[in-house]
Amino acid sequence: MDVRTGKKPKVLCLDLAETDYSEALELQRKLVCARVNGALCYDVFLFLQHPPVFTLGRRGGREFIKVSEGLLKRAAISVVATNRGGSITYHGPGQVVMYTVIDLETSGIEVVELVGLLEEVMIRTATVSGVKAGRDSRNRGVWVGSKKLGSVGLAVECGVTCHGIAFNVDVDLAPFSWINPCGLTGVGMTSLSVEIGNLVGVEQVLPALKANVEPCFSVSLMPVALKDISSLILSSSLGSSGHLYSTRRV
């Protein structure tokens, strides 16, 4: 909260349609660059889903794929290397992905604290659906018993973060069995729908997840369309008065 005004700082809230992973990665790269060079004075939270894809972290993870290349091709699941932390994971429809482009200096948030906040958002969202989730010492993220419900993966460039969380709502869990998720053996994955015992959709869960972002991060989400991002970057670079936690120092 801004101690001068008593108001919660605003962050941009960008809702995307189902988006190819590589396209979303490029968008994050552009937003990070704009945040680093001061052309964008807002932090950004992106909400989306991906078509089926296995993504590799900085620790790699291709060695944890347990099925043949032929099966991956027949299933139309690509494998994409990325700059986030961690190892291999799966994204697909029915999984809420939230990416966070945050300037750590102006927000006053440390990386470890950010991971905890992202976990807390998922824990609270699970609670709204009647699912008791928590943390586990084996791996960061959110768990229900011995099964993982949501994952966290981040990258930091020049003090600005990208990537974020993947929260399983009604995603097909079968592809997770084709890998060792996060490089862990003997770990099962779960979803809200499985834990509830009834089908629940992303459109039902997303409002609760957004509602939990605001108190956890002490911010106010400001909806923005993708087509308006470029103009916001331009207006920011021309001296817009809008800012997140404080004006970026140059």
C-alpha cells in the first residue's frame, strides 16, 4: 500500500485467450524489457492457458521424459526450453497459468518472498473450492497430501521477474505421467476437479484466483487489453504518472 495515499498500488491485469507457449514467452520478454528500461511503469499479471506443451527449466529435464518422441508427436505435445527455474513440467488446457512481471526493487519483494506469495494465492484459491492444500518440503509449489496441485517457476532479469504459477483446475493429468514432474520421482499430480470429485472449470476458478492476488500482494488489479499494452508502454516512456509501488529510479 502506498503510505502517502493509503491506496493499493495498481498492477496491469492481462487476460489472454489460449496462447501458444512460445508466443507467451516472447510477450513476457517484451514486458520485462520495457519494465527494465523504464518504458513501462506498471507491473503486469498475465492470466492464460496453454495448448499441450512440456517445458524445460534451466536445469533441463528432457531426461525425465518417459515416452518416445513418436508418442509426443502423435499427441501433438511439443517440448520447449525456457529460462525459468526448475526442471520439466506440463501445461495444457484446464490449467490456469499466471505470469508475473514484477520489478523487485520497486515492489520491495524478495524472490523467496515472491515464491511464498504465489503459493499462498494457490492455497487460498484451493480453499475457496473446498480443497485443503499446503506446502511440501520436497518441492516448492502447492500440494494436496502427496500430490502436487500447482507449480511455481520464476526467472529474474535485471531485477524484474517473469513466469509464475501453473494451477491445475481440470487439466488432463495423463501427460504428467509421461514425465517426472519437476524432476521428482514417485510424485503424482492432481487437480481441483479430482480433489472435489466434480468437474470445475477455469472460468469458475479464475475470479477467485484474481481475488486472492489482490490481498496477497496488496495491489489492485487493473484490467487491460493486449492491444493497449503498446500504448501503455509508449505513454509510460513519455512520462505517464501511473506507477506501481513507486516511481522507477533511473
